[in-house]
Amino acid sequence: MSSAMESLYQQLILDHARTPSHRGITHDDGVEVHHVNPTCGDEVTLRLLITGDDGDARVGRLEWDGQGCSISQASISMMADLLDGQDVATALDLGDRFRAMMDDRGREPDGDELGDAVALHGVAQYPARIKCALLGWMAFKDALGRSGVSTGSAEDEGEDAP
Ligand code: ZN
């Protein structure tokens, strides 16, 4: 990759860390979760309101507060931009794409579904930082489960075979 692209991605991360989207919890609807990444000291409190139900469920409101390294805070901000107003199925798909990117040793993903979060693909080369980038997404998935939404993984739901 060209160094111009690398510095563009660096700038995006810094911009989100300095001016985070959807930061600040202003309501008490829905559910709230708190997640910590102890290896780095990153924290996030995420409040999620799901609207609609079943096939029509959407991310109605997503707000958060947090502290920690630039990667963790930028990742939460990028995630909030992507997920606010999104239907739940798409939100889960984006979470899977982000996790796949973190498993891909720093390769840039195809397609632009992940928006600004693509800037974090380089983090996958630094195993110690992957948890920083995933913190917000883990919190979101937890909040979805607590909202009564099926998050598609058997261990979360404790269900028997179909
Ligand atoms: Zn961190």
C-alpha cells in the first residue's frame, strides 16, 4: 500500500479519536453494557435501544462513553457511525466483517461496507492491539443479546440443536 493511503488511514483514526461520533449517553432507554480491555486499560459503556421487532429490528439509538487508547476509542466511534439506524441483520454482518478483518493479518478488506473502520485493518498486524479495536464490537454484540436479539452464536444463546 502507498504511504499516502497509510497516512490517510492514520488521520482517520486520529480524527475519530479526537472527535468521536455518538459519544455521550443522553438517555436511559434500552440496555447498557460496560466492557473493559484489561490488557490496555480501555473501557466502554454502551447504551443501545433496539426498535421494531423480529425481522424489522433496527439499531434505534446507539450512544457510548469510554476512555482508553486512540485505537479503541476511534474504533467505537467508527462502529457507532456504521451501526446507528442500521437493521440488526446488517449490523451483525458488519460485526462479522470487522472480526474477519482483524483475523486477516493486516490485509485491506475488499469492498467498502466497513466505511471508516477500514482504516483499522493495519491493527491486525499487532496482536496486542486487536482487542483494543474489537472492544466496542464486543460490547455491541453483548448489548444486542441483552436486548433479546438473537446474535446467531450458539454459545451465547445456550440453545439445543435445531
Ligand atoms: Zn487499547
